[in-house]
Amino acid sequence: MKKILAALLAVPALAWAQSYPTKPIRIVLPFGPGGVADITTRTIAPKLTESLGQPIVVDNKPGAGGIIASEAVAKAEPDGYTLLLLTNGNAVSQALFKSLPYDPAHDFAMISTVGYFSMVLVTSSQSKYKTLKDYLAAAKANPGKTNIGTITPGGTQHLAGELFRSTAGIDAVVVPHKTTGEVVVSTMNGSVDIAVDFIAPLLSSIKSGQLTALAVTAGKRFPGLPDVPTAIEAGVPGYDVASWNALAAPAKTPRAVIMKVHEALVKALAAPEVQKRYAELGVDGRPSTPEELKAFYAAETKRWTQVVERARIPKQ
């Protein structure tokens, strides 16, 4: 009897999921307008609208290390009309914050990865370091006397710098700055020996010759800088770091809804105009299955927790 009752209750739910969507869908972003994550989301939004037949509304909710946006989606109705642009910041949050108003591991239903953002290790064009191996040799010969410029503690770039230091086995000082602009200025004037940041905001300075790119942080070369090696190729085995973003929904969102959004996202990322725009931004647009994203998210959470603990970054 219980099985029959459950089956009867499931019929209207299934019919509702099959008719989804019937109204606009909101994607909540943990960043303000104009950044790479915002631009990449707005690039795929029209394509998602084409496939799903409803407008996609990009809702920017920056602040509190992504907590505001994540909480809004975690506590939303699990009906597929409120989605989250999940980022590696979510994977880091468990290690950085003493408590969170949601459970990062269980309050979201994974949909698919959207894109991967490589970073780049740079130095001044006037620097004595012409290759990453030059810098590594100097750092090992002079423990504690070289430095690495990044943005504020807890940010992806800062953690990438900390991971670089530990993976390369060097004793270097990681110097945090408030903004990417400050990192660029410090690198150009030689205040820091090398710096690490996303490719997109540094690309014009690299191409103009003001900065020298020593290596990209991801495991494969960036097409926009084809002659720049990966950090692994340049002498740091095992160093494969990319920021990423993905789409997620509130936990308990019906599987049929998840798969409709997933199918639309796969089509959007395959569109030539989307791929072209992503390439210009230094983004590798690449989907995954919900299961692959779930496993990847768990692995990223574990990895970045270890980085935070080794760097002794205090919890907020």
C-alpha cells in the first residue's frame, strides 16, 4: 500500500518536472558584475534561454567570501528556478570559516562544470629571471629571501601561491595585495620577484612586454600564450592548479530538472561563439556529468583544506 501511495504521489511531481521550466530561471553569482565569472555566465545565458525556452536572469550577490550567494541558493525552493554558480571558493570555504549557514557538501545538487580558469606565474620584463627554473634556483639558494605576489589571503590566487611554494619545495615569502592591479604594479617595479594571478587581467601586460610569463598553472598550455610552458613542464612536478566554476541547484531538486539544465548547458558550451569568447577570456569551457562534478568538488575541498592548513591561514 505504501509503495502504491508513493507512486501516486510521484506522478504529479514527475509531470511537473517534465514541464519545467515555465518561468524565468535565476543564476546567483557570488561575484559582482564585470568579472570573468560574470562574463562567462552572461555568455552562456542566451544559449541556455534558447534551449530551455525561458529567460535566464543573472543575479550578482557578491560579498562574505561567497556565503551570501551560496546561502540564498541552499535555502531556495528545490524547483530548478534558482541555481548557483558554484566556484572553488565554495570548496575552500569549509577550511576558511569557523561556521557556515549552510552545508557546502550536502546542500547542493550538482549539475555540471562550466569552465576552468588557468592562472599564470609572471615576473617583470626587466627581471633577472628569464625562466621559472631561474627563479626556483634562486629561491632554493636563498631561503626566505625571494617572494611571490598574490591577492588577499584566502583568495584563489593566494592559495595557488601557497601551493606553488609547498609543491616546489621552496622557502619563499607570499606577499598578499588588495587587488590584482596592485600585484601587477609590484611585479613591474620589482617589489615582488614573481606573482600569480588569472591570465585574463594580465594578458595585455604580457603581450605588451611589460610582464614576462614564466608558466601557466594548469596542466595544459593556454592557447592564447602557446609558447608559455605549464608549471609542470617548467620544473614543478605535480603542480596543476586551475580555478573553476560550475552550476548547482538546491539539494532535492528533481533529477529530471537537473538533467534538463545539464543538457542545455552542454549545448551552450559547445556553441562556437561561446567557445570563442571563452578562449579570449582564458577560460576552458568544459561540461561534466553531475556525478563527475560531485567527485571533483569533494576532491577540491580536500585539497584546498590541506593548503589552508599548511599555510596556517586563520579561520574567519
